[in-house]
Amino acid sequence: MIMLLESKNIKLRAPEPEDLEVFYRWENDTELWPLGCTITPYSRYDLRQYISSPRDLYKSGQLRLMIDIKPELETVGTIDMYDFDPHHRRAAIGIMVDRKFRGRGIAGEALFVLCKYVFSYLKLHQLYAYIPVDNEPSRRLFVHCGFKEIGLLPDWQQTEEGYKDVLLVSLISDLSDN
């Protein structure tokens, strides 16, 4: 039986205390910082607090899920919903798959599962993502999953090479009751 946050090959789940070391490694990987909003390292203490704190999407405005591959349920990445806006029924989305598991379709499968969950169960109307224009793998992933490129944000992201443009992509629910 396939559950709501699962597919044939992956399972999305809430973070557990056992995820502390993988969180610590990913959150402190400075090569990933330019792809998100992180500019300082996280301590194990901070991450432990985050993992153990209650998760209420309506209070925190975010939902982080771990991506496990089946059948061994090895944790290979995270998928995040943030900037949740219940009035407009939309949220931003981000995804990260560990380097050694990239290129296997895991990100696409996780994105499909999350989209199904947020559109059918949470009844959101729209998901969107910010993608640096030179992040071609991410761009292909979101387009493959049905997201449309809807805007360009010039000089949006400061990097070591200077400012970079960022694409805004969006997916609107096709469920008629939304």
C-alpha cells in the first residue's frame, strides 16, 4: 500500500533526532549555501533544537521533509516548503539531494510526491521556486515536473562572482476544487 507521502521508490518523512549528523553535514556544506539563504554555519545544538521543536505549518510557515529511498530507507535529501501563505494558499519550495545520489530521478520523484500532497491534501493553489539562472539541473527538474518559468529577478542573488539573476517558476494546482 502506498501512503500519502510515498511513491514506489521514495518516502518523505518528518526529521528525526537520528538525522542530526546528516543535517549538520548538509547545512554546513558551504558549496550549498549560494543555492539557499544560508550564510552562517549551524551548530549541532541549533539543529537539535530545530529537529525536536513542534512543527506546525500554520505557525512556522514551513515544512521540511526528509527524502528516504526505498527499500532500505536511506536518507538522501530534503524537500522544504517555506513562506507558506494560508490566505493565498501558496508556498515556496526547495529541494536538495546529496551529491552521491544525484542523477537518479530522486529529486523529481520527491517533487511529484510533495506536489500531490500539497495540492490534494493541504489544498494549496500554487507552489513556486527560485532558481539561479545558471543552475541548469534544477531548472530542468522543475520544468519536467510541470513548473512554468514566470519571471526573471535581475541581480537577485549575490555570489562570489557578483550578482546573478534568478528565475521564478510556478506550478498552479490543476485540481478543480482548488
